[in-house]
Amino acid sequence: MTRPEDSDPILVEVVRNGFVESVHHARVAVTGPDGALLASVGAEFAPMYPRSSSKPLQAVGMLRAGLDLDGELLALASASHSGEDFHVDGVRRVLAGAGLDESALQTPPDWPLDEAAREAAIRAGVPKAPVFMNCSGKHAGMLATTVALGADVATYRDPDHPTQLAILQAIDELAGEQATNLAVDGCGAPLFALTLYGLARSFGRLAGASDGPERQVADAIRAHPQFTSGTTRDELALHRAVPGLMGKAGAEAVYAVGLPDGRGVALKISDGTPRARTVLMAAVLQQLGFDHPTLDAQVSEPVLGHGERVGEIRPVREALVSLGG
């Protein structure tokens, strides 16, 4: 039986001492300001789970449903945060603004993603907690939306809950297609499949929006990218390198960005390996004509031997030529 992944070409390779040790198949979609597909590689029309790349779209749905957030806290509601102190404080601020505390969160207990923050918590004997989990900003936003709607806080994760229905409606509209394959994300919130084309189109629409909740979310992420990721993350570096860009990565090596002219880019590494995600996005942006030292740095990740660089994780550039320039 043929699977969509079978049409995904090799777009990233791992080279050690001049020998190709491993390869990663992937797919890429690029959309124009009008939402039309400009170029693609691989199975751009196959359904896949955007995972946390959905979060800016979910935030649009929350705003439409009555969420009253802006700036850094709205960026945090769109986040897979690192659990640094300012992230945790921000989650508590969102909850307090809705008259709630962190006991209302239904995220799985976890330690911070950030290595230094996680080590500090463990050394201090702080147990895993829902507020540290990287999706707690999104869940705090969902809870605040639920309070604004006057709906049941205890069931805010239910797919039929008014908060989740508002989010799904926004995702469908922004992607220009009907989300399918209801699932449960790692954080416990509802998750739906989109095509990579739909994901790219939705990010282009956010980045190119002139007003409304779409512009509000895009501006929040652009102005406060450290709240959407963390102070040491590759996503933060990319936001700072490309003016007007707004992007979000997700689990299983999904990555989507919206460009200031309204174009959208989305990619997925077929085997879900995150090491190839950053490299491929940098290569795609270079192929589209962007130039910055950060892209030069991100497009080649080191392969180490005895602590020294002996190779690299690199894009297969000839396979990206069809994306244009």
C-alpha cells in the first residue's frame, strides 16, 4: 500500500567524515499572499498533525471567542515555552486575570524544557508541575477564554466545549480546509490534522493580516518571540534574523512560518526527527531569497566526533530548486 510519506524526497542528509550516514525525507509547501500554492516538494496535500504549530491558529480562535490578551501574554498563549521564570510567571498572570490559579490547568505535570531551568528546579527539589509544561500558556489562554464565554472550566479540553469549537472554526477558516482526524495532543488538548498546504496558507494569512485577531496574534509573536519559545531556542534566533517573520515549530518535526509579504512556508520531516527541522527551514528561506548570518548558521548543524566537528547535518539543495527563489 502506498503511503503519502513514500513521495517525500530526501531533503536533509547527515554526513560524517564525508560519508552520508543517514537521510531524512521531508515535505515543504510555499503559499502566496492570496493563499494559492506557489511551490511544493513531497506530499503537500496529505493530512498530518501540525502539533504545536497549530498554537497561533488556536490563539486566533480564542480571541474571536472573547479572550482579552495582548502583547507578551498573547504570545505566551501561542507558545511551546521553555519553562523559564518569566514564562511561568506569565502563565500565572493569565490565570489570575481570569480569576483562576494553576490548579485549573489540565496539562501533564512536567519540568521546564529549558536545560538550566530544569536543572535548577530539580536541584531545588521542585517536583514536576502542570505550570512548567510547555503548553501551559496555551491552556491558560483556553481557560481564560472559557471564563469569558461563561462556560464550564472543568471540561475546557472537551472537543465539544464552546472554547474548542471556536478554535476549530478558526483553524478551518485560516487553513481554507476542514480539519480532520480528531486526536489528543501531548498536552491533552484536541488536535486535528491539516494538509501542509493548509498550514502554510494559514501562517501566510496571519503574517499578512492588516487587522483583527490574526494581526494581533502575529504582532504579539513578532514583538515577543521569547515568550513563544525561549531565550535559547532556534525559533527565537530566526524571528530576530528575518524582520516581519512569525513562526512556530511543533512536535514530530513540523515547522511553519508566515512572511511579511503574506507568503506562508510549512515543512514536515517525515520521520519526525527534530534535528533536521531547523536545517531545512533555513535552507528553504535561503532558497526563497533570504540572507542572514543566522540562516548561514542554522543551515548546517555540526556532527561531532570526540567533541570535534567531523561532519554536518545539511540540506540537499538540489532537491529544493523547484521551490523557486
